[in-house]
Amino acid sequence: MKVDETKCVGCGRCVSYCTMGAIGFTKDLYGRVCADVNQDECVDCGVCYRAEICTGKALYEPLPVWPRSVRGTFSNPLIEHKETRVPGRGTEEMKTNDVTGRFKYGEAGMAIEMGRPSTGAFFRDIEKVAMAIASLGEIHFEPKNPITTLMVDRNSGRMNPELMNEKVLSAIIEMTVPLERVQEIIGVVKRVTKEISTVCSFDLTCKVHPGDKTPAFDLARGAGVAPTSNGKTNVGLGKPFFVEEAMR
Amino acid sequence: MSHTLHRRGTPESLKNDYVLFAMSAKGINEVDSSAKLQRFLQIVNRFGPVNLGDMRTGNRYITPSGEIIEKTRDTSIVHGVFDNRESLIKALKALKDEDLGISVIVSGLLGDVRECCQEAGVKRHTCETSLGIWGKTERLPEEEILRFTTMCGHGQVPFNLIKKMITDVKERKLTVREAAEEMAKPCQCGVFNPKRAEAMLEEVLCLWGIRVA
């Protein structure tokens, strides 16, 4: 997002509508106070623009150019990723699991939402976490996730080097693993997140097993991480387009 | 895209906060699903949601409900928010009877939602939980601010907006309700719960000081 200094009246109404706290003030050539967007910190989410609060209609979104264009695609939910055709940062994950059968018995969905909440993440931090997880070996990052499509090597988790200085509101590193690996992943995330300059939120998905059990959640507790009491429940009203396998 | 996960708060403050939403699966049951998604919204709207939305069209506080319902597309993700379990159960029962065949998801306290599912006669298929926030947590805003901002999982509700709304209410520029509805506007999908925001505002007003000129 940018500010047209010839139109800005310096009212500051946009400041409260910046998700990254990236709007400050400067003086133009004539000494008039006007808003100034820190371009390194701005993630092009478009919230300030859509709020229609700019008195002088001075806010504008320049045409996105690679690699800066990733900021908008990850941060503005109105922009649809061409890989997933889902607006936002991730995939359908568990939301359509009753139809797709993506997560099966004996598996867990795990996702690390880099930059969430409220801080945003640079790709250098995203890469650091992805590479730490990949170093465990035999990690299959979700192919439909836009972060996976930006990896130059899916085995190592290395991202496109052109992206390292780009910042997004959040981006999701997503994978499906056998239940036996849940604690191993938690361990590596625990370790690597001590080395990053931002925060991340950690998601854990489990198909409801016979007996109304969610074994992945128990494994997280066993690793010393308590799942929150709230979460998402797919209530199974979708018509399955797969053969529901028997519990092994 | 876990846009309704990671809502922060005590179990007490997360009670009576239910997001009910639906989507079709890309490349599987997507074609011609817009009518089903539209029907979903019509059903949800019958039971008095406190918010309604489709990411593409917007939420009830920036777009009329009728327009949100009318403009559903095959790729829509459609949402309704309830502030009481009775309405959620009724909506779930109605959706079960309607048998739309598309995926329906509920966000809320997992144990409570399990009971609601049982009462509505539907069976949990898959669950997702949060393992919390990791990393440089010292960079986060105050916990009482996060309880508001995390109601929009796409991070579209700025923490500075919450602080401004608190200040505006304390300075009597806005009522609690007006402030809560202003907070709900940037959350395009309509998953922000303005009623919960009102209740949390009432609490936080006693804790936050403002500078008096």
C-alpha cells in the first residue's frame, strides 16, 4: 500500500486500520504532514484501503510485481491463489475431509501458521521452520498449499531465494504425517521456533477414530503440549467421494 | 486456511461463540454447489445469527444479508455466527434434514460442540485443535487485545483498531455496540462475533486507562 502525498491530509485515520502497525507520518517537500507506509513492514493486506476511511482518498495499491506480489496473495483473503483456488493462505484441510478423505485413520494433519497472530512473517523465517521440519526426513509437505509451491526443493524445505525479504501476514507450512510422527514434529517445532523473529500458531488435525477418540490430541499432550479447549469440528454432513477405510 | 481456529480467550469467554460454515471441495463436489451454499446461508439466517458472511461478498456489517446470500458462488466459503447453543443445535438439525451433501464445520469449544452434535443427531468426522502460539511471543499485543483480533483468522482486524475502539468508547465517541460492529467490518468472511466483542469490551473498559487532555 502506498500514499499519494498530494492527496493525503495527514488525518491519521488509516493508522488504526493497519494490521502490521506499519503506518507512520512524514513531511512532504512543502513541510505538510502526511501518512507514510513502511514498505518493508506493509504486507499489502488491503485492510486500510477497503475500510474506506481515507479522507483524501490518498491510499492506493500499486500493481503487484514479483516477488512483492506474494505479500498480497498471502495477506489479502480476497485474492485467490492460483494453485489452490482457495482465497487466503492455506487449503481446504480438514474442512472438506468428510468429502475428500484427505486425513485418514492413523494420520494427523499438522500446520504451522507463520506470523499468526498479528505479527506477520518474513520468508526467511518461514524457510527456517520448513527446513527444520524437512530435516527429519520423509516429510511430505501438502502439495496444494501455496507455501509448498514456492519451495525450490520440497525435500529440504528450501524456499525460492527471491522471496527471503518478503513479508506476509501469515503463511502456512502444512503436512500430513503418520500418528507415530506427531511428537517428533512437535519437538522440532519447539526447537526451531526459539530461533525465529516472529510467532506462529500450531494446528493439529485428527479424524475422529472409533470410540469418538482423537489420538493425535493425546499424543500432543504426551509431548507436553496441551491442545486448546476450542477448535473446529467437521460434522460429517458432506457426501464422501472416497471409500471410508476400516480402522487398521 | 484455518480461519476460525486459534480464537483466544478463557473457556468462559469462548462459550456462546459458534461459527458454523460450509464449503464444497474443489474438483470434487464443487460444480453447481452455489445453490447448496446459498441454501446453507438461508437456513443459518433463519436461526438469528449475529454475523453472516462470504469471503468474496463480505460480512453482514458491510454488505446486506440478502446480497451475501444471493451472490454465493461455487467457490464460496459461507459462514454464520451464533451466540447461543440452542440456535446452533437447531441450525445443525435443519442442515441434517436438508441433506445438502457439502461439508459443514463448527468452530467452538470442542466438548461443547460434541454435545451439540449429539443433540442435533450428527456425528463428528474430523477435529482440529490449536497447540497455541510459539516463537517470539513477546512481540504479541496484550492478551486482552488478542482475544478480539483472533476472532478474524485472516488477521484482518488490526490490534490498533481494537485499541482505538476502546479509547473511542471510553471517550464516549462510540457506544459499545457501535465499537464492536466497527471491529467486525474488516473481517471479510463474517466470522467475527460482535456480541462476544461487546461482552469483552465491557470487561476491558474497566482495565484500560486513556490519556485525558
